[in-house]
Amino acid sequence: MAKKDLYAVLEISRTASAEEIKKSFRKMAMKYHPDKNPGDKKAEEKFKECTEAYEILSDPKKREMYDQFGFTGAQQGSGDSGPGPGFGGFGGAGGFGGGNFDNDSFQDIFGDIFGDVFGGQKGFRGQRKSRGSDLRYTLNISFEDSATGTEKTISFLRQRNGRDETAKLLVRVPAGVKQGQRLKLGSEGDAGLQGGPAGDLYVIINIQEHPLFSREEDDLLLDIPVTFIDAILGSEVEVPTLTGKAVIKIPPGTHSGQIFRLKGKGFPRGGGFGSGDMLVKFLVDTPSTLTSRQRDLLQEFSKTIEDTPQVKSFKEKMNQILRTRK
């Protein structure tokens, strides 16, 4: 390898502190590490260069000799008479091939800088422990199941013992679970390498749409159409709930958009602190066609009734605005 300015290799100044040297080396080693760049010869060479530079500049005596006499001085400072640190390859009993930079010194450097990130406990590439991959599984459940909770058996593929296997697990879905919520099943993902820990399985909840209900936080929402006669005269209506049904009295004079609250009929709150409410909105549905007899009766009725409060308030405000424009 052609000898370069070691400070330039690590992209630091000649006055860099020991901590700056260590920080720069860690950054570059992470970037050019062969495990992150498989088959990339340029990255491998760059990795060798920055490791060699750190091995010299991190040692105060070698650094002093290098600053005064270059590579020859650095080798004398380490007591070596032969060529500098060798990087003939990443195999062999000596660690990094045919130089004096042996596996022990390599492990010392990387153990100090990275811990078990690269070196692990038993050597270098292909021998370190590593955590298995996390897996994702989308679980479809009904709207009602999201309120009451449920148990589902799922089947999925994962890597175990060096091959694909089909796993079956029982997933307990808690009451009140929300759309997109993740349930973590620890160590149920792919197996780790060289005895490393297994990854986790994340079950993503997908709640199917309901033909009548919708949800807002922990409240259950339901829109109910009522005839204009029932809205005027009052009535009773039977409505579904998450677990059964209820009867609501429609008071006379109910207007469209009016909301009635059924306490505790919504979704269970997290932590077991009660439940949300059920909010029932009444929508007054007027007929689009009338017979001649119905029209006559309504016209006769309209002559005997005063404006409703909302209509009366609107007319007063409108007339006030129009008077100011004259």
C-alpha cells in the first residue's frame, strides 16, 4: 500500500487530540468496514488505510516518531524492524494476513472503539454474534374485536436453524386496540447469527371498516337518520352498540345534527381506566317526493306555526345586516 499522510487519511489536523483521532477513526471505520461494503475493493483499501493510521496515531510514542521521521520512525517507535502493519487479507491465522499487525492488536483497537459492534467475542467477519432480523405481520380484525379484544392464531415464515420455517403463534389482542397499533412479540423474529439473540415480531393491527360505526379516540360514533315527523313529534329509536343494543328517546323538536351521549358505551381506555362514550348524531331525513294530499296538509300546517328558534334568529341577523346597507 502506498504510504500516505496519516492525518489526511483520517481527515484530521496534525494538532488533533487523542479524542478527535478516535472519533474520526470510528466514523471512517463504520463507513468503510468490509461487512458494510461486501466486494468493494476500494472501500476495503480505505478501511485498511484508516485502521493503519489509527494504530500509529493513537499511540503517543509512535505518533511522535511518525511526526519526526515518518513511517520509518513510527516502526522504530514500536520496536519493529520489518515492514509496517500488513493488510494482506482478512483471513489467515494471524488475523490481517502477512504483517506484524496481528489479530490481538486488531481486537484491541476495535474492542476499544466499537465493543462488540464488529469484533464480537470470537473474532472477525463471519464469526461474531449478531441479532436476528425483526419481522412484521399485519393482522386484520373486526371493528367489534378491536373494542372487546380477541385472540388470533397467526402463521408466518421466519429463519431458524439456518433455513425457512413456518411458525404458528397465538396473538392476544387487547381490548381498545387502535388502527396501526404494533404488538411486540419478543424474540419471535429471525434467529441470530453465531448464537446471537433472535429478532422480534411486530404484529400490526388493521381494523376493518364497519358499515355503521366509526371511532374518534375512545368514543364510538353513530349517525342515525330520523324522519322529520319523528323529529318534530318525538319518538323512540333502537340503536346498536358494540356489544348489544340500546333504546334512545328522541325528544320533540330534535334538530338535525343534534348529538346524544351514552356514557361508557365506547372503547375501553388504556390502562383499564373506564371507557369512552357512544355519541349518537340524529340526521333529520326529509322526503324528496310528496303526494298532492300531503303537500296540501303541510301547506295548511305551515300557516299555523311560527318560525323555529334557529330560523327566527337567522332572519333577525340577516335583516340587521341588510338595514346597514341601505
